Amino acid sequence: MPALPALPMIDLFAGAGGLSIGFEQAGFQPIVAVENDASAAATYQARHDGADVITKDVRQVLRRKGLRKWRGNVVAVVGGPPCQPWSQGGLQRGAEDPRDALPSFVEAIRQLRPSAFVLENAPGVGRGANRQHLARLLAQLAALGYSVQSETLLAADFGVPQKRSRLFVVGTRGAEFRFPRPVRGPGRRWPWPVALDFIADEPLGDPNTCLVTYAKRPHVRPDPYDGLLWNGGGRPIHPGRPAPTILASGGNKIPWVDTAGVVPDYHAHLRSGRRPRSGTVEGARRITLQEAAHIQGFPNGMAFAGPSTSQFRQVGNAVPPPLAAAVGRSLARALRSQGDLN
């Protein structure tokens, strides 16, 4: 059977290209990407040399109607506007945060009128006081003639060895879209992937020199891998579970491997009422950039441009490509079954 023609798409707030890589695997072809960060744009361009990468702020491009020439030439618009305004790490200032770019995504859909769109963001955009803002966003998109759905998906449910949840908002005109169903996890055919299966005994790539030290005021929880027993936000990786969420920063927020089996013993030490330890944790190894990229689901050998801090940020900010691919396959089926893609 001959291969189906690729579905042309635009990726806004493209970053290193996690959404685009996944959607390519699902049968889409990125022809345009917009990314303000020069290092991330260089990473994206190296992976998608046939795409027109615009290294500017999306808002600036929209003010100048810079995307209008592709109207009618793309089937889908995808994008992950900066999530810091809606994430816990970003203080959840929401619409009051100057980084809030959700209105820009709506404007892009208004200018381009694609057959479908996919918006990805932090789950916090649909929780608590932010729900009203999400409801307004969905109403604005629906008013443009789209059937709009939203759902929070867990990356581990789709084969990514990481406990990472992302909110997806999908809109279609005429096509009947259904979110993909989880294929891995408790009670399903396959278990969640184990993060340490993706990490070799020796560091992959340049070793991460950031040390792991004992916290001065540890916060003990029932599970030794959930407690705040160590410096920074990077937690130890459980030997039989997906990794903690890969954050958009390096340093002591990167997860680490417990090569000496310290975690359960120290947890028991604290629960017995003994005093906290100090200094460097024996056998603790922060994962490398390449290992973080593997846990995110980037292809083997994926290169990231820019300084180390930017590279870790690109990896941590990305949508895991396997998760994007699952959403992309569901969207491709819906669009192809519709027939009219314009």
C-alpha cells in the first residue's frame, strides 16, 4: 500500500521540536515553526532542515500578519505556549503573567483557520482559579468554528519513562477526534516503562558534575522516593518506576541515580528518629543531558544547540515525542476519515 501524503502543519512556540517530532511520526510534516529562543530554534532547524524556522516572538509575527501566507496551505497548527504562568514552578500567575501566550495561540488560529489545532500546556491551566480562563479560551476557539476538547494525559501511559502530565486542547472542523487511550500502566496490558531501563551503568554523554547533598531540613514522606530528603528539586529515580518529571533547568533540579542504594536506607534512618546527615550523598549521580533526552523520548543521537543551561531547558520544556505521536495519530485518523482537509 502506498504511503499516505504527509499532512502539512505549523508548530508555534516550537522549542526543540518535541511536538513536531511526534507529529512527524504520526504522518504530519512541519513546514513552518516559530521559536523565539535562538538556541532552541537552531536545534529545531537541525532536526527539520526542510521547515521554515522563524526565530521571532510569536506575538510579533502575528502583529505583522506574518503567518497569513500559509493560510489554506496547512492542515494543522500545533503549539505549546510558555507554561510558566500556569505551572507551580512559575507561581501560577496565569493571565496576569506577561509570559501568558495563550491569547496569541487563539489569534494564530483566527489568522490561519486550519482544519485542526493542538494546544499543549501545563495541567495547571485547567485547575482551580485558572479554570475560568481555560473556559474562556475554549469558548474563543469554539467561536471560530471548531469542536474543542481538552484532556490531561500522563506521558508514562504512552510509553514515556517519566511521570509527566500535560494538558492537550484539540479543535477540529467537522472531523470527529477522540483522545488516545492509555496503553501502559496499572491494570493495562503493559506496565509503565522503567526509567532505569533507559539509563546505562556508565553516564551517557558528558557526566553531570552537579552533586547531590543531604537536605538540612528533610521532609520525610511514606515513600522514600517522594520525600524531600536531598538538595534541590531533583529527586532520586525509583529502580522500578518512571522517572520524576524532567524540569526545564539543569543543576540540582535534575533527577539522579542511586548507584549505592542509599535512598531506602536513609529513609529508614530518618523514620526511626535519627538525626539528618550532611554532605555529599555517596553513589548519587545526576543524569546527563543525553539521559534526560532519552527519558523525554527524544530520538537517539538528538543534538541540542547552545550552552548547557539552554540544552537542559530545551529538553525539560519539550513535549515528549511519543506522547505527541499518540495525539498526532488520533488526529491524523480523524482528519483522513473526514476527507476534506482544507
